[in-house]
Amino acid sequence: MEIDRCSRCGEILIGDQVECFMCYSDIPEDDFPKMSSNTCFRCKRTNLEVTMSKHEPLMGNKYKRLSEQYGLSVPLCLPDCHCYVQTEPTQEYNRYLQQLMQRKFERENPKLSFLKVFGRNYL
């Protein structure tokens, strides 16, 4: 069985992707809030194919409520992408999502300080 790898960096791919999340550029960050909640953010599979789970990359129990309040979560498919993001040794994808969430928060809440609300700067 041949393993599909990213055409740019060589990372192992899930599904019918051609590029990994770091190399994938078809979804500009400005379009992130418009992404469907029934499509996996990482592999783009729909909830008709797999079960979806909501992932809040801003870790910590006290931030879960804030993440839900401000809509700072991404849908990930179970078990593939959700487990990958949680167990990835380098946490590179989760850091990418944290930065994306901060940008989304700052774009949607220009009068609030992300640092004051969440106590950390991911950028």
C-alpha cells in the first residue's frame, strides 16, 4: 500500500489531499469564519463521511468557555484528525490553529484585547 505524501513537504496526508495543512493555501485566513461546521478543517471530509468533533485549540479548562463564547473552535473528524492534532509530538498544527484563532478573535472583536481575555499572545 502506497502512502500519500504532501507534494511540497512530504508529510503524510489523510484522504484525498494533495498538500498538507502547512502548505495548503486554498483557504485564506480571512475566509476561516465562513468555513462550514460539518467539514473537517484539516482534511476537508464532511460529516456525511465521518463523525465530527469540535476542537478548541486554546487549551485549558478556563479557556473552553471563552472559546465557545467567541466561536474559537474548528471542526475536526474523529478519530483521524482530532487524535492527530492532540497527539502530534511537535504540536505544530495546534500552534497554527492557536494563531488562527487569535487572528479570528482580533478581526471579529477589534475593541477587545486577546491578551487581556486569554492571557497569552500566540502571534
